[in-house]
Amino acid sequence: MGMFDYFYPDPPIGCHQPKCTGHIRDWQGKYSGNCLFQWRQGKIAPVDQAASEDCKLDRAKLDAIRLPTNTTIVAGWGSCDCCGSYAQFLIECTTDGEARWKNTRILAKTAAASHPEEGIIQCRGCSNIWPQVEGKQLYICPTCKSVVLVSAPAGSRKLR
């Protein structure tokens, strides 16, 4: 395995495990950099570098580094900050003309969710239902295996 960079979506993507309310972190992606840079969605330069202090670039050099403009970077192998489970899907990070990471999209079969009654989630892809876990926004439907995104609380930004 070669070098890669870390990608951190904002807002973070929730864990897919049934009862876990953690978030997937440390998404690994490759483009032309691949120097363990840590990219946060919305920031123009890396926020850090996952290397020992004696090997890290100084802040001025990090601030000069950019992602490619108008491009898409695929990232995977993110793991949950709560249960440690690896994501079962990839994400796509899209940059704009200024090289700022603007959008994140889940690369998997997705389905909308509905709430036929309080505390119940229904997959609109296959109509399966299951109990909602408080604070959880992402599920994998046990029947059709679609990624099901539940509406974010009022005032927060949604993942596309």
C-alpha cells in the first residue's frame, strides 16, 4: 500500500453499525499529494499532516498546498471513532475552481428514509422498517443493503 491523504467530511458521516452513533473518521484517499495530509471539507489547505514532528512540513508550507481544482477524489477505509468499524462504502470529495473541497457524496446504493411513526425508520427503497436509534443519522438497510440517510436535526448541514 502506498501513501495517501486523510479526508474529514464536514458534517461528519455517521457510523453504519446498527446501534452506534459514532462518526466515520480518517477516510483515506489518493490524488497527486499522498503525503499523509489531513484535509477538512471547506478548508483550502491541509489542516495538519499525520507524520512525526521531525517529518512534518511547517505551517507555511502546508498552507501553500492545494488539492487539484475541479476534480473528484474517492476516499475509503474510514473507521468509526466510537466502535472502530470500517465504513462499508466509499465517499467522493469534489473540489471547486479554487481547489477548495466543497461537496461530499456517498458512493453506494442509497435510499431515502421515512418515519411511519415516531421512533421507527422505513427504507423507501424496500419498505423495511426498524427502530430508530437516538442521535443516529445513517443506517444500512438490513434487507436491501442501501445506505439510508435520516434527516439531520434542524439547523445542521446535510450530507448530499
